[in-house]
Amino acid sequence: GLAEKRKIAIVVAFVVAAILTPPDVISQLLLAVPIILLYELSIFGARLVAPPYKDDFGDD
């Protein structure tokens, strides 16, 4: 799910921020941090709406 791909999402957020902002670190952080926070909020929201699936039919 989303939580398993967290490391990739963080790298992608910083790459996108580096492309879209001027070449200074502060601007990059000001764009990347909210993107990462939104990603974390989406993971939290997805867990609230649809808890992890548990297989009740035995151990396959």
C-alpha cells in the first residue's frame, strides 16, 4: 500500500520540489514538506476509511 512506498514518495516529493522551485534549499523544503505531509495524511485517511483486510478463510 501507500505506507510501503513511503521512501519512494519522499524522494519523488523532493525531486518534484527541486524541479519546480528556484535553486535554493529553503524553497525546495517549503514545497516538499507539505507534499510529504499530504501523503502522510492520505495514508491516515485511507486507514480510517478502509482498515487493512484480514483473511478469515484460513491461512493460505
